[in-house]
Amino acid sequence: MTSVNTVELAKALVRKPSVTPADAGAMDVLQAALEGLGFRCRRLRFGEIENLYARRGDRSPNFCFAGHTDVVPVGDATAWREQPFGAQVVDGVLHGRGVVDMKGAVAAFVAATSQVVAEGEPPGSISLLITGDEEGPGHDGTRRVVELLQAEGERIDHCLVGEPTSSAQLGDMIKVGRRGSLNAVIMVEGVQGHVAYPDRAANPVPVLVELLHRLGARQLDQGYPEFQPSNLEVTDLEVGNPTHNVIPARAKARLNIRFNPTWKGADLIAWIEAEAAKVAEGFRGSVAVDARATGEAFYTALGPFTDLIAAAVRQAVGRTPELSTSGGTSDARFIRDLCPVIEFGLVGRTMHMVDERAPVAELQALEQIYAGILRLYFERFCAR
């Protein structure tokens, strides 16, 4: 059985330019490392997206590490101090696109597992659910894999997603929940005409402005236990009218709502559609809403699982993590349908930025935390 080095595996993964939706060989690197540890690997391709589900062992409980090998674009490559996909270590820091979000954590998953299995056969199973579509639309990645595993009756008992949740120091924060996210496009179609003859036209702009005012004026909630209040943000307005003397034919807006468990996405969509119908009354045009909830809010209740993760962090780095529900969405929103899920990983300050990087010592410490999680998990959950 091979031994896995977190930093060397992270380098090998970073050197694969797997910008969504490209895989660029990243899954091949990961699969080879896992098969060397006795994992049974399944490559699950949906559309143009490569996914991988790997499992070692047949017994319960099944602890799953989940993450992604796809990365965001590098932007201006000439602005980087080191080559974005060069995976160079400079002054004890590993540079490269995706090292923080989240190839470093994926490498630490594998290295931590190699530690634990070298100590003896675990009394349960270890699995990895890795996608190439987390940074993209999310249609053919974790969501599709979860649906397949559910259909096949595969049981995952608990899951840790390796998102870069730490804020200032490794281990200062884990995520025990996330707000949901809803995207909406509102299109108001009117009748174009001359501004001097408004009776011959139907101006879509005042209708759209009125609808956005109605939506924005409502305080959605006061918050929810452990969650921030829900918030609606208008992210784009588009009319495209270059002249002063023409009433435009259409106006469009985009908005996003981040919502806590007070709401379900369908309820918010119904509210937006109802408000759109009100402003459309008497308007000689149409108001259309195209809305989709990309993830529901979820929360993993505090208890033995969250205690275990916090204990492993304290053992490895001497830090008690804050249990948070802040931040954006992640693929945990799909995994929640399988089992309790928590997110924990590297310090996220440079994710998605030019010169994304992580200290080697931090990557090694993350491996120790993940190994500690596995040891405590099988100690506490297999004794039940």
C-alpha cells in the first residue's frame, strides 16, 4: 500500500489546468492515488463533467470526504508572481490556482486516509465524492452523483466537505449550515414609441422599477437561529436604450436572494411571481419571471458529529473553531439529502484570487486534522 504526501499530491493536482468544465487529467491523478490505497473507484461522467465516487471498505458507518477538482479561471496570468498551474513552493508556500479551493484539501483527504489505514483496517468505510462541476453551473456534478447514489441505495452516514472555511487561521471556523440561494431574471416587455406620444407606447421601465421597489422594500425575516437574515440584492439592470427620445421596448433585471431556513425556494419564487402579477395589472405589456433556487438552506444540528470535528481541530492545532452558517453556497447543499454534512478546510483568503496560495505547514496541519477526524469518527461512531 502506498503512502501519500499531501503537498506532492496537491502539486500534481494543481498542475492539471482543470478550469470548469475541463478535467485536464485531474481525476486520473486522484484515482491513481486512491487505487493505491485500496479504494474502488467509479468514474461518473454526466454531460461533459467528470465525477468520481470512491469507497474503501464495505462496513458501516461510511464516512465521506467530498470536494471538487475544478477551478475558476486564472484571470490575467501575467499578474501572477508564479505560474498559475506551476505548483511552485516558494518560501514554504505552495502557489497555484485551486490549491486553496480546493485541491489542497482533496490531497489532504487522501493523505489523511493513507495515515489511518496504515495503522490498521478501519472498522467502517471511507469514501470520497469528488466533482468537476462545483465552480460551474452545478448541474452535472455532485447533484447528479447524489441522485445516483440515492437510487442505488448507497449509504453515506456522515460527510465532510473540504471547502476553505477557515477565516484568519486554520481551524478557526467550520460551517454547520448555509443559506439557500435563488436567482431570478425579470423581463418586462412593453411597446416602443416616441417620448412625445406616451399614449402610443407602453414604457417597461417604470413597471420594472415599481416591481423592484416592492421586492426590495420587504424585510424577508428577522433571521433564524444560527443564521443571518435573508437578503435580496438586485445584481443587474438592463434597458439598452441609447437615445433620449425613445421609450424602450423592454427592460430586464437580475436579482439574487440568500435565504435562511425561514424560507423554501419555492415560496420565494411564488412571492416574486405574485408581485410581478400585481404590477402587470393594467399594463399594455408583459412581466415574466424566470427564477430558480440553486440550493435550499440547511443546518446540521449541534451534537456528536459537530463535537467530533471541533475536537479533532483542537487536538491538531489547539484552536476551538467557531460554528458558523455564514458565506455562500457549496455542494453541501446537495449532500444534505444524503446525510449530516459539515464543511471544513484551509484559510480562504486567497481563493479565486491572483496568486492563490497556501503555506505548506497549513496543508500538512490540515492532513493531521482530517486524520484525527477519521480516528475519532471510527472510535466514537463504531462503538455505538
